[in-house]
Amino acid sequence: MIISNLKIMKNSIEFLRAGSLSTIQDLRRNNSRVYGIPRSGPMDHRSHMLSNWLLGKDLRSETIEMTLIGPKIKFNFNTNISLCGANSECLINNKKVDMNKTLSIKEGDILDIKKIKKGNWIYLSISAEIVAEKYFDSLSTYERSEIGGIKGVSIRNGDKINLLTSQDVDQKKIPKDIIYDFDEKIIRVIKGPEYYLFDDINYFTNNEFKISPTSDRMGIRLKNVGNNKKFEINLESSPVVEGTIQVPPDGNPIVLMRDCQTTGGYPRIGIISSVDISKISQIRANKSVKFRFISLDESNRLIDYNKKKYKSRLGVNLVS
Amino acid sequence: MKRNFSCDTLGDSSLIISSDKKDVDVIRHLHLILSEKLKDTIIDFVKTPNSLAVYIDPYKISIKQISNEINTILINESFDGIKKKAKDWKIPICYDPSYGNDITSLSKKLGLSIKKIIELHLRETYKIHMIGFLPGFIYLKGLNNNLKVPRRNTPRKEIKEGSIAIANDQTGIYNVNSPGGWNIIGRTPLSIFNKKKNPPIQMIEGDNVKFYKISKDDYLKFKNNEK
């Protein structure tokens, strides 16, 4: 018992700088919403999955999600890592390294992730399982209720995280056509249950909405840049899902994200297609988005297209 | 007895099954059978008093397929005798104003003495109407008509775990520290929501709840014993 503990404790990483908001996230939390507990997980599912793909890991496995200013991490063991998502200057021992490929790490190396330049969220996958608090089979951190991750909160300066044995991996690169550039602003939306209660749908499709800096993992707040319209639609609390666009009376939509509540009282004008939720998560504050309504069938076709594309290009089955 | 349900999609990865009538027992039963029969495809649920939301991974199964599977199950399902399973819970509550932050102001607002408010709150048996929105928040129906009061104009930034509050025709239990706009009348020392356990909460929709009054000393003793 003691020996196996020693083995576990052998591999660790130390956060010399925690970064703006670094949390452990995975795609494994199921059956928690029935108790009012959000699913959490990475804001950008596809970048999370790509970083895991580079290391040959299960796409649902945990990564470290980072934003704005990334962390500075010291590794005390030999391993491989990968970085995907928002473009950022990444250094190993002060030498610039590429994102979107497998990187090798030697004991004592220091990974420094500087200010993010494009996009919001960057993902670090490590070729060893992180030892952290599991809740509903998931390591995903949900800070509001202090669930998962390291003591339920974001990583702090000086935190040490233990990892299990490092696995050997093949060196891989993400094919160019699979890497996203975070420049698109059209977000495809399926009509929501209260779509027909809005007297002026053009308000949502003709206007651009600016991403508010107060957005967080719970929701992206949007602001109309033209003339604001008010909507008084009263509703009983109804279920919501990630990607739901709620419209409070002030006419500024809120897009519910990974840490969202399970029910809501504001009218649900639409639900973002599963293929575009990751996209909106990477659009920066003060940039604009434009909504385009599509049918459920079209959304299913987009899912199918992505599924086939990833299967043929990367040989994996996408998950959500 | 057969029940009528309608199925509406909520985007490409969830759908909402609504009952023609508000009946928490029917929704609870529906959740039970679907979580048993479709446990490999449905990844989560959310219950409201008249609906059940079902969540799937759209890369594994389409919303149309799951909708067909649900319909097949519902056609053959009888909802007879489902009411018997409700449990009765007794919850201690301390109405001391140091916990029931709004009880003094409510007394003025409602024109009732604090004693009367407590008496009316203790008198009723409540039914769990919904759990959720926030982790473990319990909505209870059956509040005495004389205690009906709107939410506070400005919600509080933080309400302590265990706080028991009233708003409109409901009383509710805040089971984790959270912001909220209900009028707080007391607090329970009981940890109803235990995030270290799975499931984190034993009570479910349709169960009955009755409160019993405890003193501040009892509250503190209870809390100490729990440690």
C-alpha cells in the first residue's frame, strides 16, 4: 500500500504561476443535473478533444483549461503534453514551442503560457492521469459548489498536482484543416420553445450582439449594439441546456454555457447547434456574434458531417 | 391510468417530455422508468413539476431516435399506483432572527406576529415540487395563504446553506450557499445536500415535508454533533 502510494506521489507538476483561471475539466460528468448540479466540462469541447487526441487519450479525459494569462508549470517527471485552443505564446524553458502537436517534457522543464492572443480558452493535456477530486465520475471543477478539481476550486499559485504513471505516445500533429481560427462570428441556432412568442425575430437575426466582458463559465452575456428592444414574456421555470439563448426583459440575450443552472425562467428563443457552442466560447469580449436560425435537421446534418470528418481525418469518434 | 405526454426538442441534444397535468408523481415515475430502460443513451435528466428534460450525446444518438424509443416505452407504460412511494420527512428548523433574517420585517409586512408566522409555517405539510436550478434547492408547495409574500426586491448575494425561506406560494430550502431573493425565516442544521455522496440528496420530488421547531441551543448542539 505504502509502495503504491509512493509510486503515485512520484509524478507531479507545480504551478509557479496559476494563471487567470486554470481549472481541471473533463467530459465525464453525467446524471448530476437531476440534482441541480451542472455538468461543467471544457468551454471549448473540440479543442479539449484535440489536445487529448494528440496524446492518444480518451477524448473525454481531463485537461487543464486556461484563459487570458496562462500558468507557469514545472514538471518533475518525463512525459508528453499537448496544447490546443486559443492562440498563445507557449514556452518550454524560455524556448518557443508550437501548439497543436505532441511535445515532450523532461524532468525539471518549465512550461510558460503567456497572454492569450486569439480566442479565450486553451487546453493542456498531459500523458498521465491527474489525481484530483472525482464527483459523479468526473474531475471537472465547478467552483460555485466547490466540486471536482483541486479542492473544488481553480488552481492557485504554488499548487502541486499529482499524476499517475506517464504513458508513452506517438508524436502527432493536428492537420491544418482541422485547426480552427476563431474568426467566424456566425452562430447557428435552432428555434427554441418560446421562439414564437417574440414579436420581432428580426431583432435577433439582423442585429449583431457584442460579447460582454462579464461573461463567465456559466453564461455568455450579449449586448445589442443598435437600438435595444424590450421583451416582457413571463414563463414558469423550465429546463435549459448548454447553448440555450435566454432573453431577459432588457433584450440582451444570455447564452448558457457549461456551468449553467438546470432550469430558467427567461424565454428560450433558441438553442445553439452542438457544433457551434465551442465556437461561441472562443469569441472574445467586445467582439460581435450574429445568429442564424437553422432547422433541427440541418443541425443533425452538421453533427453527422463533423462525425465523419473526424473519423476519416483523425480516426476517432467524437463525443459531447 | 394512461397519461398524455408531448415531446418537444430543446436543441439537438435534449428534449422535454411534458405531461398534460402538473403531477410530480407522474414525472418522478417517468424519470424512474426512463433512467432504467435507457440508461446507456440518456446521460442526464431535469425534472420540473410538469415536465422531464432528457439529455443525450448527439454524436451517439440523434434526438429523433431517442424520441422514438421514448414513445415506444410510454405507449406501454401504465401509471397505476405510483403515488404510494412518497416518503415523509421531518426537518428541524430554528426561527431565531439571527438565522431567519427576514422574519422581523415579514411580521410588519404581513401584519402577523412572529409567533403567528411560525405557527402557520409549522402547521402545513409540504410537498416537494422541484429540486434544482441550483444544486439541491428544494421547492415546497403548500404554503399557508396568509404567508404569501413576493420575493425581495433586491436578491441577497449570499444566503447560507440550510436557510429556509418563503416566496409567493412556496417555501424553499437553500442547501448550498448561494445568492437568492426569497424571504428567509429560519435555518435547519440538517445537511440535506451532501456533495460528498452520490446521490447527494435523499429527498425527491413528490415526498412530503413537515417542519418542527428547535431552539438556537438545539441548533448549535445539532451542528456540533454533526462534526
